[in-house]
Amino acid sequence: MFSNERVRGIAYQVLLLAAVVGVGWYLVSNTLHNLSTRQIQVGFGFLGREAGFEIAEKLIEYDATHTYARAFGVGLLNTLKVAVLGVVLATVLGTLIGIARLSSNWLLAKLASGYVEVMRNVPLLLQLFVWYGLFTELLPPVREAITLGDWLFATQRGFWFAWPAAHPAWTAAAWALLAGIVLAWVWRMAAARHQQATGQRWPVGWVSAALILGLPLLAWAVMGAPTEMDVPQVGGFSLQGGRSISPEFTALLLGLSTYTAAFVAEVVRAGILAVDRGQTEAAQALGLNAGQRLRLVTLPQALRVIIPPMTSQYLNLTKNSSLAVAIGYPDLVAVANTTMNQTGQAIEAIAILMAVYLTISLAISLFMNWYNDRVKLVER
């Protein structure tokens, strides 16, 4: 029986799996025994207890009377907020810099190259300290805030800006914006299928713009067209009203985005260079200008080369967001550290961190692999 290669392969895999499970069981049981001997409490029951600490920035309602579980939820949302915005900014900035490195303009190409070399070779943590220092040391205190009319205030404690006063019309406009984006995507897909089937091109640009901009405006107008704004006002040691962005969040977002953009730029540049030069020459022979050649010919083909390494950069940015604890931004790691200090249950807190970052990384990988399958060349 073991002369069969397939049977031997299955047997070896079963033995390896049994060995891994056995080692894992031994480590876990040994750890639990040692913790029990030292009368150290284990388990996740602490998540239901009152946290007893505040979190400066939050996307959902939270105060010190809420549970540790909700505190972890606040930290997770803060991490996701900076990760999503960082991915968007790094992608846009990195793409522009990668294209600029291939520009025929000598000065533009050298500036882009200098940016890439500097940003890639300076540690991210140091860059975060620099950004944070710029905001906290160069900006004035609240009572000497730099103002732009009554709409924007820049201080050491953050940036305050006017915001529409609460009204159902704005909620309706937000839902209409989401619907407009979905409908624009559906229209774009339908137009692409129609063009492939008939060769006729439906208008996409202005229809998408009308859906994305028109639907929110229509919903806002139907619900009363409110124009009242909540304007920040100086009060005590801070400002009241409007909305604010903390220097910690701003420094973290800019640091992650500018640092990752340097790596994205190299990925984009490599993808463009991977496209056969004959493609560009053929597009030029058809009379396409430089912008059209880049948008319609080069980038769509380069995308198939760009996406796999771009996935790694998105994963790096998300995991690098854990450095937020160094500048005081209350992300998931900061909440976990506070929880460990208060409860002493380090193993459970670290396990939560590992599970969350693993889940986020797998979700990013699955999405990017799905998108890569959609844009890859279909071979016959």
C-alpha cells in the first residue's frame, strides 16, 4: 500500500497534522496549567466588565462605563478608519509619483525619484514622530488659532471645521450618495457588456456624474434643503461645535500614506515598464495623445502586473497602523495595551489582536485576489 505515491503523500500529511496538533495541545495545556498554578485568571470573561477608561477618538458612542468589548470595538473602528483612508491616499499619491518617475520632464522625474528614495529609507516610526512634531510644535495654541474665516481653525489640539447642523436631509443625502455610487457602477458594467455585444458605446462619464451628484442633491432638496452650519467657537481650553481632526490621527494618516506611497510608486512604475513598448507605439500610431495612451492602453495592461505586489503594500499599511500607539492615537493596539495594564490578561488581549489583524489581512487578500481574477487575461 505504501508503495503508492498518493497514499504515502496522504499519510505524511496526516502525520504532520497530528504532530502540529499535538505540539499545539501541549503548549496550550502547559500554559493553562502554569497560569492556574500561579492563580492567574484566564478567559475572556473580562470583556463584559466595565472598562473604566476614556478613549479620545471614537466613531461610536463610548464612555468609561461601557465594557471592554465595546472599547475593543472603538479601537478596531479607529484602526479601520486610518487603514481605509491610508490605502486610498497612498494609492492615489503613489500612482501619480510612479507615473512622474517615467516622465520626460527631467525635473519632475528627479523630484519623484528623490521622494521615493528618501521616504523608503527613513523609518516609518521616525516619520510619524516628525509629522506629529510638526502639528504639535509649529501650530499655535487654541486662543491663537490660525483661522480661515469662521470655517477652519488650526491649533496644537487639532483642526476644527464647520459642519452641517444635524438634519434628516443630510442623512437622506448620504443614503442617496451611496445609491448613486452603486447605480453608477451598475450602469458602467451594463455599458461595458453592451459595447462588447454590439460595439456601440453608451455614455458613462456624464451619466455616472449625474447619478453620484444628482441623487444626493435631489434628496437634500426634497427634504428641505437645509443650509445651517455648526460653526466652531472658542471656549475654554478648546473649541466647541463643528467637527475636529486630532493631530494624532492626522500625523498617523499622513505618515502611513506618504511612506507607503513611495513603495506603491515603484510598483506602478514597474507595472508600466512591464507593458510591451509596441503597445504604446501602436496607440501613438492611432493618434492617441499621451494621456489617452496612459489611460486607455498602458495602465489597463499594467494593472495585471501591479495588483499582486500592491496587495502586499495594503497589508503592510494596515499592519503598520499599529505604530499609532507611539504618537497617542487610540487604535486597537492602544486599547489592548490599556486593557492589559488594567486586567493583567495579556494572553487574551494579544490573542484578540492576532485574530483581528489576521482577519483584516485575509479580507484584504481575498478582495485583491478576487479583483486580480477579474482583470487578468483570459487564455484560450
